[in-house]
Amino acid sequence: MLRTSSMNRLVPAAGLLALAACGRLSDAKAEQVVRDYNARVIEAYRTADPQLAAGVVGAAELKKLTGLIGARQDADLVLDSELLAFEVLSVERADTEVHVLTRERWYYRDRHIGDGAQVGEESTDEYRMRYALVRAGNAWVVDRIEWAAPPKVGRARAPLGGELAADGGAP
């Protein structure tokens, strides 16, 4: 009769644990994915090149970003933005997604393509955002973004959107 040692049973179990750990996204790495996303999106808006965000966003989010940047470009505008404050409030895991809840403060101004002149009012806005991260091949990407609370928008008018209510919605 063949006897199996406890060591023979532990090796496959350790291998399974190692595989599971490779797919798990740490809280620190989840935060870095969102920070990388924000940095790439800032540059994409500033340069009117949505492809700069490729690799940190999912396909649907890249399509949305392309449309938003394109609308500005059609009006001869680019968005100049700066992330003033960024705080991760929580990181939660659900099925195949990782959700990162943040509190953010942004500074925005629209600029004319070519001469860089400011168009309209500048704005300092505050958001609570929920980023849904998913695995895309070997990388984690921002699959979608949603408001976790109504935004607080500093300017009353946006060059492309008309008047804004204090909570960021339509008046």
C-alpha cells in the first residue's frame, strides 16, 4: 500500500494559494491603478488625445472618454485640470471587480486650442467617486466610474454645458 505524506498534499495546496494571490489586487495597488488612471486622463484631456488613457481604462470607458474629449475638441477646447486632493475612503472586492471609493478635489479650466487662452470660468470641484477595477489580461484597469455622491461644482457655467447647479447637476 502506498502512503502519501502530508508534504505531498501541501505542495498542490500551496500552488493553488500562490495562483490565487497572483490574481488578488492589494489595496495599495488598487489605489495606484486609480492614481495612474487620473494622471493619464489629465494628460488625455490636456492634449486632446484619448489614446493616452489606453492601458488604464476598459473599452467602454475609453469610448466614453473619446466622446467627451472629441466634444471639447469640436469646440476648439481642451480641459486643463489638476488633482488637488485625493483620498481613498475604502477598497472593496465584489466578484471579479475591485471598487475604490475616493474623495477628490479638482481644479479645472477650459483652454482654447492653439493659443491656450482660458475660456469661461475656472472651477474647483469636490467629488466622491466609485471606480470599478477589472482584470484585463495581465493588468487591472478602470472599467467604469460613477458618482458616489452628488458633485460640488465651483463654477456656475461650463463652456459646453451651460449653467450648472451648485451640486453639479442641471439647475
